[in-house]
Amino acid sequence: MITGEKVILRMAEKEDLEFVYDLINREENRQYLSVYRPMSKKEEEDWIAGTAQKATAGTDYTFIIIDRKTKKQIGNCGIHSIDTIARHGEIGITIHPKFQNKGYGPDAITTLLRFGFESLNLHMITIAAIETNKRAIHVYKDKLGFKYEGTLRDRKYKNGRYYGSAWLSMTRDEWEKRKEGVNDA
Ligand SMILES: CC(C)(COP(=O)(O)OP(=O)(O)OC[C@H]1O[C@@H](n2cnc3c(N)ncnc32)[C@H](O)[C@@H]1OP(=O)(O)O)[C@@H](O)C(=O)NCCC(=O)NCCS
């Protein structure tokens, strides 16, 4: 387990099936995620089973986000597509709609950043959001200090039209400065 201020990140277990099945099938979340269709329980069962294997391979670390107070699942997150040479990885996160706008997301991402930089020895961590996801971009840039790199045009297709994909990143050096309270943005 990895402990943050409000959340704990732990590996996915069989007992998480109902929760992840509900989470991935929420249409209000799907508009912001790469997933474009409903997922079956079997697919989610396989997804859970695959998470430990990928972590062992060292290229993808996926966690269930637990509320420290209630010990209940509130979302999932992870560092994916790890480039073991350039020491780079991409964060993904989904908080269940019931628990959004309560500060869990920033704490889960901060906890992931600490894990990525201080346990995995990553050099850079990126995070991307569909350009209309103003909440996510506000959280990543303004609340967490990720640097905006640019928007890849027409990289996503949702609801009958193309959208750009906004990319943000943080280096290990920037993370250390942030921990020391230095803001040179
Ligand atoms: C994006 C997400 C991770 C943020 O986590 P969270 O726990 O909800 O974040 P917070 O509790 O800090 O609250 C959201 C912040 O965005 C602000 N916000 C909410 N809606 C907003 C909008 N439409 N435009 C701009 N800012 C918005 C809130 O005011 C708050 O900022 P503040 O603390 O400065 O007032 C989470 O909402 C989520 O998982 N959303 C659904 C899936 C998703 O978008 N995943 C990310 C894919 S890139």
C-alpha cells in the first residue's frame, strides 16, 4: 500500500470487481477517458488479473484508490506505458462521480508522483486530458504544478467530433522543488 493524506493506493483484488465494473461503465466519466464502450464483468475480471502481472513486468502500475477514513474504494489510478530507458511514465486517473470535487484526485496524483519519482526512479511523469476537461487541466496545472506542454490536435473522437489531447508533465527536479515549496512556474 502507498499512503497519501486522504487516500491509500493498493493493488486491485478480486473483491474490487463490482466497483471497477460500475466505475468503467459510468457514462459521465467515459466522456473523459480513452474507453469508448461499455465493458463486461469478464473484461473487468481479466483487467484486475492483469494488473499484478504488468506491475511485475515494471511497465505499468495500476492501483485502486481507497478513502483512508472509510476504507472504501473511490477510484483507480496508475502510472502506465513506462519507458524504462528514458524513465518516463503516464498517469491515468478516474474518481467515481460520487467522490469527485472533494480533493481526492489531487492527493491520489501526489501520492502517485511520490511513488513514480521516489520508488520507480522516473525522470518525467506526464498526464493528458481531452481539451474540454477543464476540471482535470485545472487540477493538473494549477493545483499540482504540472507544466502544460501543448495540445495534440484531433487525437480523440467522442460524440461525433474530434477533440485535442492536452499534455502536461513534471520532471523529478520540478517535483523536488515543489516538495521544498519552490514555485518557479
Ligand atoms: C479530474 C479528477 C481526477 C479531479 O479529481 P477531483 O478529486 O475531482 O479534484 P478536486 O477535488 O481537486 O476538484 C476539482 C477542482 O476543479 C474545479 N472544477 C470543477 N469543475 C470545473 C470546471 N468545469 N472547470 C474548471 N475547474 C473545475 C473545482 O473547483 C476544483 O478546484 P478548486 O479546488 O481550485 O476549487 C476527477 O474529477 C475525475 O476522475 N474526473 C472524471 C474522470 C476524469 O476526468 N479523469 C481524468 C482524465 S484525464
